[in-house]
Amino acid sequence: MTALLKTDLGDTPLLGRGKVRDLYAVDGALLLVATDRISAFDHVLGSGIPDKGKILTQMSLFWFDLLKDLVPNHVITADVGEFPAGLKRYGDQLEGRSMLVKRAVMFPMECVARGYLAGSGWKEYQASRAVCGIELPPDLEDGSRLPEPIFTPATKSQDGAHDENISFEAAEKLVGAEAAAELRRLTLEIYRKAAAHAELRGLILADTKFEFGKTAQGVILADEVLTPDSSRFWDGKTWKPGGAQPSFDKQFVRDYLEEIQWNKQAPAPGLPEEVVERTRAKYLEAFRRLTGREMGK
């Protein structure tokens, strides 16, 4: 198996390459192509995870469909056969890992929902017993379930650096009070529905982040949604507050990079085959458990 690390769609205008996705302009729309690149500690690594882009895309499509009664989304089609004719020749790079999507004016913040305390939320809580200005009970641990899900927005980094948590008041200044209230409502509604679905599958959705945009028709859900790249999924059977929880994401990658004591500066190292295979298996397991089907079926 080989990983697709970079797409080349000839003279199709390339708008940019993110940590995972390549973005093209196509006939008034956008083409999002999820590569197999993987990042950790804010750097894209030298190795990819075969099929990761397909897993992320198919998982996002599953969630977009499940959530469409709550919020419209940006997907026009993910069927390469329905793409403009000039793209057909690139089917080997596009099949299963691309989406033709609507253009939207994106809100300049990450919309984060947390149902459990972890990651940057746990660090902030340790310092202030609050997250993004929301006061929380004094006796929580790393991995604790929160009394109710909370909305903790973050600035959207433009240069690949860390996003920074901000208060709701700061979010209001960023996007306006009306938009901030609507984004908070949508974020928490989506989180609750997704968390309930995950729970039925034996998984905990600890936290997740969404990106929203605005079209002439109103607010839409965009980018990717509820994948292991944007969300923390834990196994409900092994969850135990009091420390970091095993998660369905790139934990094997982070652990390896800590083990080799990488200085977290470019160039980022490649990964040994075992770490690649274990990470790929974790992504596939998350897909299977959440969607109830095998990849490609």
C-alpha cells in the first residue's frame, strides 16, 4: 500500500494545501481532496497513512447525511462521475477521497464542543477551574464527563500554529453577537446528536470541532466533520477518568514521536511501518464502529 501525499490535477487551479487537504477551484465551486498526509505537533510528517484521506472523506459524508436535518452542509457531490469532465482523468487521485463543495464565506473561528475534559480544556481547567471563561465544578479530573456539553470557541490559525481558546465574549467580537449565538446553538445541537449516535456504537465523543460558513441561503456546515482528525473518540468500555484516555486517532504517532524525543521542529520525521499500520487500523476501526460498515462497501 502506498500513501497519496500530494495531488496533481494538471491545470486545475490549486488554491492551497492544508495539513491534510488540497483545495482546488472548479467551475464556481471548490474541490476538496483529502490526502493521506498526517500531522502531529503542528507539523506534517514525512510518512502518510495509506487510505487515511478516503476514511476521513467517507466518515465526513456519513455524518453530513446524518446531520442534514439539523444544518445544511457544503457537499454538492462526492461522486467523481458527476465531477466536471476535465477531472475524470484524475480519478485515481480523487475516487473516494474528494468532495465537490459549495463556496462559502467561512467564519474565522473553530466551533468546539466539549462533553468531557481533555487536551487544552484540561490544561486550562487545571489553571483556572474554567474553560473559555465557563466555570466548572472544582473536583474534575482529566477525562471527566462535564455536567453538560459546553461551547468553547477557538481562533482559527492561519499559519498552521496552535488554535487558541477564546471566551464567548471574544467570539461575539469576532463574528458578531447574533452569529456567535447561532454557531453556539448549532455546535451543541450537532454535538449532542453525534454523541448519542457514538454512544449507541460503544464510543464516547469527548470533544470535537466544527467549521461553519455562510452562503446566500444561510449558515452551512463545512470542511470535515466528526472524524478522528477533528474529534476525540474514546472506547466507552475502557473510559476511566483520572488520566489521558486511549483514543481513535493518531495517538500511536504522537507516542512514537515522544519516544524518539523529536524536537518538534522541521523537518518532521517519517514513521516506522508498525506505527503506520497501527494508526491505519485505528482509523479503520473508528470508521467501522461509527458507520456500521467496512470501508469501500
